[in-house]
Amino acid sequence: MINVPKAVLVVLCAGIAAGAPAQQRPSSRTDSVLPVYAPLPAPPYADYADLVLAAPLVIDSTIHGTSRLKPAEAPDVAPGKARLYVEVDVTALIRGTEPLPPRIGYLLDVPVDAKSRLPALKKLRVLLFARPAGPGQVQLVRPDAQRNWTPGGDELVRRITREVLASDAPPRITGVGHAFHTAGALPGEGETQIFLITEGGRPVSLSIDRAADGTRSWKVSLSDIVDAGAGPPPRDTLLWYRLACTLPAALPATSLEGAEPADAAIAREDYGYVRQALGRCDRGGAL
């Protein structure tokens, strides 16, 4: 049994209440404990990208031990769950600038069975997505921000972390700006340009080219000058995530103010073409 100081519980419990999302997303399919012979499903990129972007600390660790809080110490725990104080041994700091002590603690709500028994967690290797919460303490950024370690999950989290920290990382998209369509020299030819609004004002634009035979292609540009050799972002990259998980389903009417009705209709069609080409923003079962 871990002896948890009351002052630590007050800070971390307050952090859980403040940090919990309005609607908890369902846990990733990779969190299930599968037999060693069963093929593990590919981790959903968008779900892990959400976690990496929200977490100043990403930690590879192994659970050393747990202590169950008394009901009086955790009055806001949902029915069918228990709150634990968890201590882990740190294996590696995947994201973070300050070194961590070899053992850290945090709070975690876990499901219990019909007899109020806890899941077996000791010696389980986990990935933590957290923020600092005092000496030797962290706070999970979401209730489901402890994930079972898997080779695929580890590789994906490290890759996303590298993408996020790169100097040329694509910015967060906050809206859709002006869009317009320009007809080409031949019937059916033309180009639609759509300018996106981003955090920090960095330029991001979409270009959709229409050929006379009705075929279309598109590209994304991260500069003021459209790169003729650019193309769509590969799926399961940070740029793909910024677009697929942020862009609205339809082109806003404000983006087409002043456009001719025929040109506006084509711009809307071309925007829909891009959204379809990007595909579903997969968070393991929830959009």
C-alpha cells in the first residue's frame, strides 16, 4: 500500500476536476489487453495526436504500485470506478524538457467489477500523457491519458512527437478564410484556391485544379507561394491531421462572399472533394 500525503491528493484531485474534458472520448482499441498471439490493431493517429499535442510530458513507464483512495478522498468518482494513486518507474521521457525523478505519482480513475475489485496494474508498461503537478507528481491531461504500451503505440507517439516539435511543423487551423474559383482557358478547366486561418497567422492554402476532361487534383501549400510540385499530405501525418480533424464539413458561406453563384458552386464542390480525399479523422471510433 502506498502512503499518499493528503496535500498531494488535494492538488491532484483538483487537477482531475479541472482537466477533465466536457465529454470523455472513448479509449483507444489499443488499450485492451490482448493475447500475445492476437494481431494488434494499428493505433489511431488522430487519438494519439490529440494526446501528444495536449501533453507537455509524454512518459514511457512501468507501474510500480497503486493505492486506492477512500470514498471521502474522491467524492467525484463516477459510479463503477475507483480512484487510485499510481506510482510508476520512469523508463524514458519522450516529450519534455526537464528531467523527471526515477519514480513519479499521479491519480487515475479505473473501472471496478461487480465485487468492486480493481484491475491488475502492477508491472504494466504504460505511456503517460501528462503535465507537471509538483515535485515527483504529474497530472494526466485526460482521464484516458494512460495507455497500455505497445510497440506500435510507442513508435507512433515518438513519430508524432518529432512532427510536433519540428521547426516546420504545420500550424493549428482555426478556420476557413476566403475562397474563389477561376475558370481556365478551356471549358471545364479551372482552379479553386481556399485560404485557411491559422494560429499565429502562418499561410496555409488549398489549391484544386480541374482539367477539361473533368478530373481533379489538389495540393496544400504552407507558404505564400504555391508550390507547383506539392500534393496532398500523406495520411497519418501531422499536416493530414491538421486538415482532416479541423476543417468544417462544408465551405462556410462567409468564405464565398462576393463570388458569382456559378463560381461559388464550383468552389463548394472542390472543397467537398478535398474533404472526401482527406478521409475520416479516426480517433478509434469517435470523430
